[in-house]
Amino acid sequence: FKYENSTPPHSVYLLPNLWSYSTCDFSKAKLLANPTQVKGDGFEFVLNQWRVFYFASGEANDCKEGLMKMVIVPWPRF
């Protein structure tokens, strides 16, 4: 994840499930990177499981406005 000089700043949370992602409920989310960690070289998150990953920014109204949200479904390696 890497954001170029974004205003307002953005964070990255890993949300536990589709419900949390859909409703922007961060109560059980895990903070992966605060706004200062996604600048410069950014940070890396390794998809080490074959499952759906839900990510969203917890800053301002990013999530509720549908901004800075992403779902990733890794394909298995054969």
C-alpha cells in the first residue's frame, strides 16, 4: 500500500468480514498502517491465506463515502 501525498491522509485497516466492510464497522478491525506509514515507500501486507481480505481507511469518512475501500481475493497457486 502506498498513497501519494493524499489530503486528507489515509490509514489501512484489515476488516474481519463482509459485514464490517459493508457497514464500515472498525470495532474489530486491525490497524495495519497509520497515515504516516503509507507515505514514502508505503508498506507491504502479505496475503498468506487463501481467503477474502477486506481493507479500508478509517480516516474521516473515507469508508462511508465508498472511498479507500478494497476487497482482495487471492487465487490459489497450482
